[in-house]
Amino acid sequence: MKVGTDGVLLGAWAAIDSSVNSILDIGTGTGLIAVQLAQRSDSETIDALEIEAGAFEQAVENFENSDWGDRLFCYHASLEEFSDEIVDKYDLIVSNPPFFNNTYKELEQNRALARHSESLNFEELLKNTTQLLFKSGSCAFIIPFKEEGHFLNIAAQNKLFPVRITRVKGNINTQFKRSLLQLKFIKSQPIITEMVIEIERHNYTEAYKKLVQQFYLKI
């Protein structure tokens, strides 16, 4: 699996305050977001969870080859299995969940499993996030913009409420494509912002470059 813009966005955007000592990345894929969060924080524990065998092996290799391998660990299990077995809770949980329903038949089976929403639906994701998150903690996700209202309704049923929302579009002339959401177990007026990625093809906005430049050799 290639490094995708969605993962880079979430790994760069998720707020991490100084009290965050434990992080979980659900559906880590190749481990991109977990490594970004290790780079950005002093958190002692950064765990990742991946069900697909090939991606799990790639994540483990990437963790071992990173500068933060002593703080990174990947579990090979489903979220339900993990949630049932793990008694620890986390200060921050992040996920770039699968949502490519219409592309399932076009992808190789292992990639489809990692990206198909039936392998991890929003209800399961948020229910288990609630179980694994400290009451004082927060969780962050990137989802399709068109799913934002539906996702937040499910989150509210699990007593999670948005504190930050950033809506993302590819360029100024396109519709919003993604929503970045950070939620907590408290109701508040969320800070809502917008981000445009490109002025034109491969010509990135200053806001996007400022957010992600520490993760690229060249941008």
C-alpha cells in the first residue's frame, strides 16, 4: 500500500497535548500515522492495530526501521479481538478507517480488506474506541466529508462529541472531500476550519505545506 494523503493529513493534524502518554492507531496499514505521531510526541506507548497480514508485516518492519522503534508496537488482530483482550486505555486514539465501498471488487483481496468499510464499520469503530479511550482522552479520524453527519451522529450515541473539525478539499474549485474530526467525552462548541491542499496540480497551498512539511523530504 502506498502512502496516502489522508493518512499524512491525520498524522499531522491530530492534536497531541503534553499529557498524552499512550496512543493507539486503529487500522495502521503500513504504520504511517503511528510513526508520524511518534515523531511529533514524547508519548511512551504508541500501539498500532492491523488485521491484514501483509500490512501488519510492513508496519512492523517500518516501526523497526524508524527512529522511534522502541516506542512503537503493532498488534495483528481485529479491533473487536483487541478490545476484548486489552485492559489498558489510551490518551489518544486515531484511525483512518476504510471507506471505499465501491472499489472492493477492483482491488486485490488484501488491499480490499484494509479499505472496505464492512471490515470495520463506523459503529464498531466508535463503540470500541469508547471502550479503549480514557475519559479524559480524545480520538481523531479522517472520513469522507459526505459521511460527516452520519459519523458524528454515531459518535454522539457513544458519548463522543467534536472539539475540532477541518473540512478538506483538493483545490479551491472542488467540493469538500474529507473531514478531519477530533472528539472527546465532553460537549463543546467545535472549532471548525477549512483546508485546501493544492492551488494547482503539485503546487501546494501554504497551509497544507505548513501542516505536513516535517514529514516530507521535499514538498
